[in-house]
Amino acid sequence: MSQCCNCCGDCERKKVRNEKEYKDLIHRLKRIEGQVRGVQEMVEQERYCVDILTQVSAIQSALNSFNKVLLSNHIKTCVVEDIREGNEEAVDELCKTIQKLMK
């Protein structure tokens, strides 16, 4: 979960992920990265606008899927752990995060 010494206020929060979660997230990001490179090539090749827009839509869908997986993992691990430790601010942070994602 997120760990901070709380000594200075400058600590970067971190999350240690299990190997399966880590590999899944990295795999998804690499696939998205490849899709973005593909769109760049399409622009460079002067491909038809609708074809490019279709690929951009697929990238947005892949990013939304990535966010759903990451958010679910976050709730099941970080938020649950924080609540068990009595840190109810985690719920407020979660609500703010969901509001940002829904813009």
C-alpha cells in the first residue's frame, strides 16, 4: 500500500503490486502505446480522417478499460486497507478520484 514516513510531507506515495497485477497493467499500457504509435503512423501516411478517428476511439476505450482495472485494484487493496486502519480520508480521496475520472 502507500507508505510514507510522515516526517516531511514530501514523501511520494507508492503501491507495491503483486506480480500478476503488475504484468497485467504493463501489458495493457504497452498495447495502448502501440496503438498510439499506429495512429501517429496513420497521420504520417496521410490516412483518411475517419480511419484515424476510429483508432483514437479504440485507444480511448483501452484507456478506460485500464482505468477500470486500476481503480478496482485500488479499491480492493489500498482503500480497504486504509479503512481497516481507520483512515477514512481514503473514502474522500476515492470519491474525488471517481469524480475526476467521470469528467
